[in-house]
Amino acid sequence: MDLAFLKRLYERPGPYASVYADLTRTTEDAAKAAELRWRALRAELEDQNTPKATLRAIARTIEDELAMRRSEGIVVFAADGEVVYSERLPHPPRVTRATLAPLPDVLPYLAERGERFPHLVAVVDRLGGAIDCVDAGGRHERIDVPGDEEYPIRKVKAGDWNQSRYQRSSENSWKINAKKVAHEIDRAAERCRAEAVVIAGDVRARNAVLEEVSENVLEHTVEADRNTDIDDPGLDEELDRLLKLKTTEHVMTVAERFDRELANGERAVSGLPATTQALRHGQVETLLVADDADLDERLWIGPDPIQVAATPEELREEFGITDPRAERAAAALVRAAAATDSELVVVPSNDEPPVHPVGAVLRYTTLPTA
């Protein structure tokens, strides 16, 4: 998971209020129940002496969601009287809680958010197609591709005197339109750097488009056997299945590399102290965290994201920091990983205690010489 989108979140001095709110409405008194759950979270923030301006900003965001009924859950991070980052959830968060701390409590959100691959969906027919391309930041680009050839588009019935001529003309029209759609798919996939492509629609049109798209797009493509439109929920299900498969493949690839490097005693470390030190020195290529890891242990941090250590003495000796602050390990690790352009991979535990609750694949094994 690319953490670059979090960098803006860490620009505030803090403290940060973090809220994971359940807004589900599944019973007759659902609206009242959701409001009561929010009141309980608000009381938790008040008990932690959350600044009033920050509390008001969070309240506006959540109460607006309750009024509009737009989501089943929401995560909110706020500081200095403003909501710095929020996201609606399609389901209630796995854990509901509200905390005030020097850093935002982002790991539960990242675990639920999961990997987000840029992707493209195209629905094609014999007249053209519709494309929806989504980049890594979740931004959509919708493209309608009208074909250049509209007639003849259907083959004539057998026995017509000009059957063979019209059949050839129809097939030529399909091919011309398919080539144009394929060209737009290639261009859109390159712009959003699509790592997953779903092509649906008329089966003959799909085949014609697949013959024309580039090899790079083709190797990331699956067909959806649906003659539908671009907004069909069934198409979302097919896309979701493909993205989950890609997530599993990515996590397995990284986990296998971590195990191999760790066994060889080379470019990997395991455990909180070693991982923290590697992050502090900018060595971490990929931070691995088990999804049920207990990372409520404390690390010590300074104002700069890379100033993170297992003891306050390390920060004093290495950076001359006179007032290091204690923070949850999970929050400190993610901030350091985002600042050093490290990837994050949340490894599913499969209901078994994690062998390595936290670890890292390294960019290099030793510190560069001056």
C-alpha cells in the first residue's frame, strides 16, 4: 500500500483526534441507535480533553453523515480545529473508538482500506464503448467512445441476395469500432496506470476489442460475461473479485520475500526494536504488520517523522531531542513509513497468532558511509 496520500495528514502539530464511528441503521430505531453510538464516542473525546474546536469539526462531519444517511461507517482524523482526513465506509468499522493522541490512529483504517489498485472497466458493444478508469487515489475518469462506423452494423438474414457483401461490411464496421475502443482503453490504462482491467459487453465486440488492445493491457485483463452497462452492480462484483485476488497475490509475494530474506539473514528484520531502527534510518522498503498485531506498545517520537525509537535515550543521543513523546507503536511506525516512502502491507493472520507481528523488507542492509 502506497502511503503517500497520508503525508498531508501529518503536517499538523497535533494532537490528533481519531474517530471510528458505526453509523449502521438496521433496526426500527436505527437512527436513534446510531446517534447514541456517536454520543458515546463524543463523550470519550471529551473525557480525553479534546480541544473544543476540533471536537466541533468532528461533530459537524459525523452529524452531517447521520442526517444524509450516506454511509454505514466513517473514519475521521482531525487536528487544530479541522477535519484533516475522513472517509466513508461501506460497512461499520471493525472496531469503534475515539482517541486523542500526538499522532492519528490510522492503522485500523489502513487495515480496512486494504490495497487499492488503479483499475479500468470497459463495457463494449458493436457501436463503441464506455470506459471508467480509476487511479490509485480513487479518482474516476469516464470516457464514452462512439464508433466511427454505424452502418451496416448487423448482418442480414441468410438467403438475402446481398448477404455476403453485408456480412463483410458488418464485420469491417465492428473491427473499425473495436480498434477505436481498444485505442482509448490503452490510452486510459496508461494514464491511470491500471493494474487490473475488466472488459464486459457484447461477446463479439469483446473479442474484437481484445484482439486490438496492447499486450500490456491484455496481461492485466479479465472478461466479464455480462452484456450490461458501465454502472451495473454486477460489474462491480466482478471487479471486486479481481481486486481481492490481486491483493492476495501481492501480499503473498511480499510475505514470501520477507520470509526468504529473513531466513538468509539479509534484507529483512523482524520485531519492533529492529523494525523501528530500520525505519529511523530510512532502510525500509516495505513495512509488514499482521492485521491483528497488538501494537499498543509505546515508542518514542520527535517532531520529525523519522525520529522514532524504542527508548527516549536513543532520540536524545541521535537527534538531541530534549522532550521525546510516547506514542502507540502502530501510529509511530506508519508515520515514519509514510515519510520515508515505504510501502505498507497488512498481512492477514488467518485466525492464528502471527509469527512476526511486525517486520520489514529493507532497501539495503547497512547504513551508507558518509
